[in-house]
Amino acid sequence: MNELKMKMRLEREAALTGSQNDAYLFLEVEAPKDERADSLESKRLELALVLDVSGSMAGAPIEAAKDAARRLVSGIGEKDRLALVTFDSHVSTVCGLKEMTSKNRRDVIAAIDRLESGSMTHLHGGWREAATGLLEGGPGDETIRRIVLLSDGHANVGITDPTTLGHEAGQMAAKGVYTSCVGIGDGYSTVQLQALAENGGGRLHDAERPHEIVEVVTAELREVVQTTAENVRFELGFPPRAHVTCLSGYPVRFVEGAATFQLGSMMAAGKREAVLRLRFSDRFRESDVLIQGAVRWRRPGEDTDLITDEESVSLHFGPETPMSRTEEDSKRIVKSLMAFLVRSVTELNREHDWRGLRRLAKHELLTALELCEPFESLHQMAAQLVHLFSAARRPIHERSRKEMAMAHYKGARMEKDYRHEKRAHWAQYLDMDAGNPLSMTIEDVKRWMSQGDGDPLFRG
């Protein structure tokens, strides 16, 4: 069986002492090629399907979710095991984990047919019930364990904090139980579902329309059985006084002088890329910096960590002005920074956090514009970013927020959008909202950021 491969490169080798320096680390990871991953016969699958049956799911959403559940039940093998958990105000294990024999398959589908919508949304309780049930088999027995959770709302019963949800999902991933989520419609909580999926080593999907639930759930099952690397984590060692930001959006856990980035599960020959920024203040006085990295991962259904050979890169601080970045490296950095900014801006806009938007512009937008300035090929990206911040100073429609954030979420993680209907380019969603955008130039951005916080809207 092939091994997972990792490459890392620092975009510059030198930095100027006595000034703030940003050094960008490029990471590339390629999953093993495993012929067995193309077949359901490769390993046994234990799947827990978790369905939101709260009041907001009434009508077309719950009927589409039930249709997706039926197709999923019909699509797995007889040796595979499935559990069905539902949640509204309460949690119900409709079907415990059992092999999908012909009789059991008919029983589960009949139980799905009987599902009806209820009241509130105990998302954490439903997810936790499913995860606990999957843990019974224990790791290391050649079994792939996956939760697929479908919801159209915000958790409002039990644990609702995204940080806590993400922490618990990460704990389950470490035990071999991984979580993917499908957000339905416009009303679901992006931050709650994303916390479960990102930290849980799975994927986040969006299903705007009822029929898209079937499309993404079917694709998720296909990805699960083609997985060759689970719990993929990039471990980075760096100087404690450096500030590290993952522009590609992967969840990170910091310990003094080290960081672990959760890259999730990867399909056969699949790829992940990440751009990490290491920021050194003007008071940083070390002359030579060593940055080390390696990737840990597991084969599906196994509990033993494998690790790539450690790689290292160095950064020298001195009195000489370093060479300028290449156009290719600058473009790669700006694309990642744009993805980071779009996801951040949509969330700040959702919360009506105008002061946070101004701070983000001050600390990150100007950085992106300065990276674009030397290269004419990047000026359009600079204009799109200015357009983004201009539009975001008024409320953006929630569907536009979701489409913009999802496009960059999938793009940064090199994942496919399995919805059959093609979406518009992300920037076009800014023009779909009435009243947007407020016209603004790069010079306007600088003047806007120099203003006080009394009025969130720019006044030219």
C-alpha cells in the first residue's frame, strides 16, 4: 500500500531584523492510493445517520431528508451496520446499530417512513447519542465509523457552543469516530455544523434545496468508502514568539512552540493544501529560525498513528532587505487570504459586528492589497476584496453568505461541491442583494479604517 506524502516550503529564506515580517509556509499532502478503496468490500462500514426532526424541518425538508436516508440505507452492503438517531427537543434512537440484512433494511426504511417533525433542536444530544453508539465496536477492528448528521437549524437545547461541539467532535475523531454534516436550507447554523465537521475529521455540505440533500448524502457515502487516510493532522514546530495563522481554515490546537492542524479524512490519491502565515514582530531578535513539520494519519479502521518523515525549513534574520516574493507565490498567498477573509467577513456580517469588520480590514485587508499591488494579474482579486468589504457594511442575505463561505471552504480544502446545480461565482452574490454594495476604492478603505467606530457605514 502506498504511503501518505507531504511537502512543505517556506516562500522566503530571509527576513529583515527590526521590522514586522510575514513568512508564508506552503503545505501539500497527498493521500495513499489504495485499490481497495474503490469497493465496499474493502472494509466494513458502521454508519450512524442523525436526522433533525425539529419543527422547522416540517414539509419538504423532512420528506427530502427521509428520501436521502432511504437511499443511503439501500446503498450500503449487507455486512455493513447502520444506526438511525433523530432529534428535536428529545433524542431518539430509532434503530440501534445493526447489519443491513434484507429484513433489517426493510425495517429501517419503514421506521424512516414513520418519522414526523417535532419541536426544538437538541443537535448535540443527537450527535452524542450516535457517537457513543459507534464507539461500542472499539477502534482497530478494520471498521470505518462515520456519523452523517442532517440539520436545518440552530442547536437551541443542550450544548450549543461551537467551541465545545468542536472539542467533543475532535475527541471522538481521536477514537476513530468521524463526523460529516449536511446543512439544509438557509437557517442552519454554519458555525455549529462546521465545528462538528471540521474538528470531527469529516466534511461539511450545503443543501439549499430539498433535492440537494439526496445529492450530497449520496456523494458523502461514496467518499466514505473511498477513504484511505483518516484523522490526518499536520504537526508544526515553530519559535514560541511567532504568531501562526492558518489561512486555509483548518482547525488548530496550539501548545507552546507547536501547533496541530486537523486536515480531516482523505480519499485515495486526494490532496490537501494549506498556507500558514508566521508573523514575527519588530522586536523579534533571533538570527536563525528552524521550522519543522510532519503529518500523522491513520489507515481507515485502525487505531495506530502513522507519521511521515519530518521536514524542516529555516528563516534567517539579518540587516539586508529580503528578495521580493514571486508573482506565483503572491497569487497563492492572496487566494488563501481571500478565502480566509470571505469566511470571516460573512460571519461578522451575520453577527452585525461592524467594529470587527473594521478591525479585520485594518489587520488583514491591507495585507492582501499590499500583496496584490506589485502584480497587475492580482489587481482584479484586490478589487474583489474591496468590493467584499464595501458590501459587507450592510446586511447581506443569508443565502449569499452561505454560498460565498461554502465556495471558499470547499476551495481551500480542495473538496468538491456535490450539488448538481452549478452556483454563481462568489463575488456575484454581493450584487444580488438589494442596496449593496456601497461604492468604495482602495483609498476609501484606508480612510474608512482611520475613522472612529461611531458609524458602521462609510461616508465618502
